[in-house]
Amino acid sequence: MSITEISIKRPTLIIVVFAVLAILGINSYTKLNYELIPKLDFPVVTVITVYPGASANEVESSLTKKLEELKITEILADKACEVLMPHSVFTVSISGCGNICTGAESKDIGIHGVGKPKITDKECIQCKKCAHACLDRIISFEEGRPVINEDICRLCGNCIQVCPTGTIGFEKKGCRIMAGGTFGRFAKYGTELFRLTDTDTIYPILEASVNLIKDNLSETYEDNFSLLMHRTGISPIFEHLSRVGKI
């Protein structure tokens, strides 16, 4: 007897069979395990570089080597109760200018290449290229010479780069360093540690940050560097800098 004949002669049996299959299917579906965000292993340390005038590979290699020496990967792995998620990794971002092309302010450690401008004795031809290049519009002119509002200057150096006569030059070059930034739902800018400092300060700050994670990161209170800094403040970093003679 074929399936077709059984279906015609015994419709009740077929209905029961399909009903049982439907019930079993629904029951199996409700017991399926699924996760909207599956547990995956992600790289622990990220270095983003935009560094005009220097090889990005050299800068990345130098910072990565330092972080490896500090064993940041092992420290974070030991502190994590489960696999590390993207918001729990330790990220260092370097931007070659104050315009923050890489979003360095929202990283664990953000480093911006900056330069403080100064008005030199060279003649100004009043081309006003500096004023147009300044995104914050803080350059005015008095008696035919540029005047910079230093209180709100972002030290991006745009005005220096476009000045054709050298009327505006560098008083000092260095970097701006921020710590404790984060992205996502609770995104926030990091705390400014230095507005303008020498690049030699970068490594001691990395050391202080890793030590802070090693000594204070808790599974109970936080799962990333930003939340840790919110709890401890920046004083542990400056205490370390004081011990190594950087402040």
C-alpha cells in the first residue's frame, strides 16, 4: 500500500502523525541554544597609528613590543572571568595631529601629536591662511599681525603648516596624552593627563596603566580600563610617573 493510498484511506492517522511531528518540532525549537553575541576570542591589544613623518610600522612595533614586555595580554586574560570581549581589550591609539583622526580620545590610551604655536619676528603678509586653517577660529589680527588665543588652542599645528612666511612657528612639539576613554553605549572621552609633553612620557604611562590593571582590576566592579580609572582616578598613574622621575 502506497503513502498516497494510506493518506486517502486513513486521514486520521496522517493528521496524528503530522501533529506529533509539529509538536516535536516546536518543542525542539524552544530548547535550541542561541546567542545574539556569541563568545568569541578577540585580540587583546590594539594599536592604531596615524603618524605623519614616521613609519607607522615602526611606531606600532615599538608600542606593541613595550606592551608585550609588560605582559598586558596575560594580565587581562588572568583577570577575565570569561573570554575577552572587544570592550575589555586594552587599546592604544596614536594620531599624528590634534584633529584626532583615529578617535584616540575614546581609547584606553590616546596619544595625539601636537605642537604649540608661537608668533615669530618674521613679517606677516596678511594672507590669513592661518585663520582659515584654524578649525576653532581662534586666530585674529591686530596691527597687521596674527594673535592666537592660547587658552583654547588645540595645538593641532594647522596654522603653522599653512603659513607661507614663517610668521607662525613651533614653540614646542610633543604629544597630548589621554587615558580611560571608551566606546559603545557608555562612550566617553578619556581624561587628559598631559596637554603637551615629551614623547618620552608615553612608555611610563603605559607601565603605570598596566600596573593599575594588574593591581586593581576586579571582576566584581569592572571589566575594562575605563571603568577601572573611574573608580581609582588618575592619581595612581601620576604616582608612578613621580617614582620614575617623569614629573
